[in-house]
Amino acid sequence: MEKSVIQRYMPNPLLYKGKKFDFRSYMFIACMNPFTVFFNEGYVRVSLSDYTLENYGTADGKVTHLTNNSV
């Protein structure tokens, strides 16, 4: 049996100015007693093109559907 990934693509994602985005923030809990937390504000990544399902699965769709900076 081949390995595969099955997932549902979100048809109506939350958009920022018409573009897909994601944000990452990091928190490290160093101790529970006393409660000690280290927090990094993180960052936001935004796709290059306005969101549309018309170009999904094409080469142009990479800049619409991915927020990865290595596209």
C-alpha cells in the first residue's frame, strides 16, 4: 500500500486584504511552579496573489495558495 495524505482543502479560508495568510507564535513553558514562560511575538506570512480557487493545482496557484517563502 502506498503512503498518502488525505485532507480537505478549506474552500473559504479567512483572508487578509484578499490574500491567504498564516501566523506563527512561539511560547516555551519553562516551569510550572513558579509559572515561567518565554514568548516570541512571532510573524505573519501572506501569499503573493489574491485568493481564488480558479488556479488551484497550477503553477500560478503556488503564489496564491501557499504562504511559504521558498515557493
